[in-house]
Amino acid sequence: MFNILTLNKIAKCGLDQLNDNYKITDDANVDADGIILRSFKMHDMELPESLKAVARAGAGTNNIPIDKCSEKGIVVFNTPGANANAVKELVIAGMLLASRDVIGGVAWANTLTGDDVDKQVEKGKSNFAGCEIKGKTLGIIGLGAIGILVANAAVALGMNVIGFDPFMSVGNALKLAPTVKLMKSAEDVMVNCDYLTIHVPLTDDTRDMVDADMIAKMKDGVRILNFSRDGLVNSTAVLEAVKSGKVAKYVTDFGTDDILGEENIICLPHLGASTPESEENCAVMACDQVKEYL
């Protein structure tokens, strides 16, 4: 019998992959053989001596103490690609929100009252005008499972797409729409795009990859999206750039205290993988990984 500790709510269809040889619990005091989690931060957690495997139902492992697990011989899994479509759809929504003031327009429309709402709408709608994404250039840093889907969707929407990935595989390259142009560096992408979206893990090398110096090299009025990890974009730098007008909009799934509520910054509450389809895909993959290993 193996004890499986869940640190977040895991979709039932995933846990159903575990048979009677597995006891599932949320009691952190149990001598767990395996841990399955989503966004729970494990860095301050005391790892039980019985622990053999950790599986994150999501992409990336920055919420798991990889070094500590390695020292103890604990295998760490994640589920790259399982939530890719959900994130792709939110990125496309983010581009549209960065282009058209849908949020401001909806908020204003909800304040209207009276018999002449139609007249008020016609008089005030110009305050919420925006631009179209067709014909604009989208730059993508990171062409893995999510980046590829975003690139192909943007091409279908009539955008010019340029991208960079230092670890681009032949298989991933073959999945890209033929019109996607691969650049020689991340900087080549960032200085030539109208919209920038980032899809890389947070590491010492990628932290603050979008900082004040890099923003200064970008086009005036660039729109930046971060649906990957907090820390990839320097919040102080992007806030200053938004206030100066250098950056037209910043859309992120990782709101922090310094940027919440700021004009022309749209913060979403980490919704990237928040769909039942994504949660189920990730849960099934994570539970299968733990089951196969144990």
C-alpha cells in the first residue's frame, strides 16, 4: 500500500487512475510515498523520509524544492503540454484585451442607466476604442508546447509571428506554421515585435529577462504579455514604462502589489490552467506518472 498526499485539489479522473494499492490523503502528517500537487509551494515543507516521488499537475516545477528532492533521491515529475491549450486560449484573450479596452468598456456600460442608454453609448463609446491585431507582429520567447500553439493561433488570426527558443527541437519546429520566422536571439524578437509573449521557465538566466534596458530597446507602444511565470518581467521596470507610454499595455497572470490597479496594466488571478479540461489532463498525467514510478 502506497500513501499518496495531495497538497491541492486534484481532479477525480486523475485520482481514479490509482487503484486499491494507493491510499489518497490530504493529511500532511502521513508518511507519504508520493505527493501530487498543483500550485502549493513546497519549499518550506519538511519532506518525509518515506517520500519517493512528487508530481506536479501543471507545467514547471518552481514551487517544488528540486535541490532538496535531488539530495534525497526523490523523483520530480510535471505535466508539460497538458494545460497548453488552456494557456494558449488565455494568451489570445490577453492580446485582445491589450488591444481593445473591453474591460473599461464593460465597466463603463454597467454604470449606465435611464431610457437613453443607447444615446449614452453612442456618445461615450469612442473613449474605449482600440486597435486590431491583424497585421501586427507577435514576438514569442519560448516555442515549447504553449508557444507553438500561440504562434499557430496568431498566424490564423492574421498576425506576423516571430519567435526564438534556444532549445528548439526538430519536432517542435515541424509543428510551427511555415510563416513563423525564427530569430537568432530573444533580443531580436523583443526589439521587432508589436506584441510580446513569454513562455519559458523561471530560472536564474531568465529572471528579469524583460527589464528596463530591454524595454528601452523595444518599439514604442509595445504590448507585453506574461502568462508563464512571475519574475520573468521586472514589475518596477514595466510599471515605469507603462506610465511613460513606452509600453501601451501589460497583461499578466501574476499580479503583484506594486502593479495591481494601475492604469493600462491588466492582472489576472493566475487563470492560465483554470479550466476543467486542463485540470483533468494534468491530473491524469501526474497520477499516471506517480503510479508508473511507484
